[in-house]
Amino acid sequence: MVSEMMMAVRLHAFGGPDVLRYEEAPRPAIGPGEVLVRVHAAGINPPDLYLRDGYRTMPPEWQPHPAFPIVIGTDVSGVVEAMADDVTGFAIGDEVFAMVRFPEDLMKGSDAYAQYVRVAATELALKPAGIDHAHAGAAPMSLLTAWQFLIELGHDAPNPFQSFRHEPVPLADKTVVVNGAGGGVGHLLVQLAKWQGAHVIAIASGKNAALMRDLHVDRFVDYTKEAAEEVIDDADLVVDAVGGANMERFLRILKPGGALFLVNPLGFAGYGEAYERGITVSSTQVRSNGAQLEEAARLLDDGTVRVVVDSSFPLADAAAAHARTAKGGIQGKIVLDVA
């Protein structure tokens, strides 16, 4: 396919939101097994901000050194524009969504902040008819993260966080605590756990109380008013979608033999205590998976699971969207309107 021009948000150097430039870029050419998607919406995720910033909190030897300019972003919803001859299961004009080449392109960008993106057919799924592109574009990374932690890992790739494979645990009739329940991953963890028959305790700030009622959590803990480790006990599973300091406190609310799943395990220092109490501590890195998105799409389509959109920005205002994301306090996801 001959490359043409399109509009995209590109980086020519690492830095703050102001380094995001809305400009012309070459339209991608597809290869075998790939689909060209005309993007209608692109979701913003934490790795987008980390890459824009050059992963400067990592040791220098681990920091990326891509060939600039690059286009960041992984999550898209849009319409099939073209396909390689060997692609089956999709047709020109299909509405689709995907998490693009993650974590394969973690350090160089997966090209989602653009009018067009090339996607491996194996990473693609038909967009649920019951939701719009904004909500579908907000879903992939957060939904796949929740799915791979709670429902099915779906791959045998080496785990960058631990020597053993992450294994979801049975949830029916279990008490599941979700920390960060109002966030992009957290509000989907809550809904998948409820779908599986768990008794769900949600931890979030008070502004999320109404949302948690809407999501039918069994109990809500406002962490600004009370410490979860002081008011919860005998949980079977805690999923921490926040990370940061003192994740070890969640060991105190688990039954012996329970499990603590850490979406971001960096800095966790309680492995010895967990071992003594027979508690499994586990994490994994989300990976693109079209088949899992197709399964989850049924839940989005019938309303069993819904994606909350905090706010939407035009693609040209990606810098403002990143600035909003950096302020925190987001309920659900922030989306770029590409169409």
C-alpha cells in the first residue's frame, strides 16, 4: 500500500504534555496479517504518559531510545479501511476496537494517536454494537488488564514481574476487595468480579460513591475517611489497581491462603509476610488479545459491563488531555476524539 499523509500526535523529544505535536505524518502501510483502521477514538492509558516522559523514573539503562518522531497510544476504536490478503474474519467497513502491539511496542509507541493505525488481525475485535466509539476506544487496555487478572491470562509469555505464571482464582461467592475502584482499571475489575458472583468491596474516594452504587458493589469504603485495613477483614482476594507506597497493608485484610493481585507491583515489600501467612502475591503485564476482547465485547454489548468516560478531548488537544490525566482524580477513562 502506498503511504499517504494523515494527522497524528507525535513526539520529537521526551517531556511534559507540551511535547505532543498535532501534525501531518505518513499514513501507515499494512503488512501480512494486518488491518488498517480509520481511528474514531483513542483511549489514554498510564503507559502513554510514561513513554511521553521517557520513562525517566527508570534506571538509565532501561529507558527508551526510539527513533523520533514517534506516535504513542495503544487503544483504538474505528472502522476497517483496508486489509492484507491473508486476513479473514473482518470486512471493509467493520467497526472494530483493539489494544495495539502491547507490550511489544511499549518503548517506541503503538501509533494510536492518529487518524489511521495498522493493527494485527489477532489483536482486533468487532466493536460492540451497543456502545459508541468513545466508550469502545476507552476500553481495551483497562478491560484486558481486568480480564487477564481475574478471568483468563490468555498467554504463556514470560512474566516480567515474577518467575511464575499469574493464575486467576475462583471468584464465585468469594469476598473480593478492589482498591482504586473508581479508576480506569478499577471500575472494570469491580464489574467483572460481580459478574463472576463475588461479594465486592470497593475502595475509592468519596466522589465515586454514586458510581459504586450504580455498579452494585456490596460495600463501599471511602479511603479519605477510613483506612481499609482497619475496617475490612477476611477477604479472599484483594486487587490493588493503584500501586505506590504501603501496598503491604492489604495483607492484613486477607484470610490465610488468600491472594493479593497487584496491577503495579513495583515497590511491594511484603513477600516474606505473605509467604508466612500462605497468601499468594501475583501480578502480570497486560498483552494485546483480540479473542479476549471479543469475549468481553459481549458483556459491553448487553450492559453487563460498562466503561465510564471521564472526559473527551479532540485529537488536536492531546496535550490538554495529558495535562488533565496528570492531575489525577479521574473517574473511568479519558478519550481522544479522532473522528
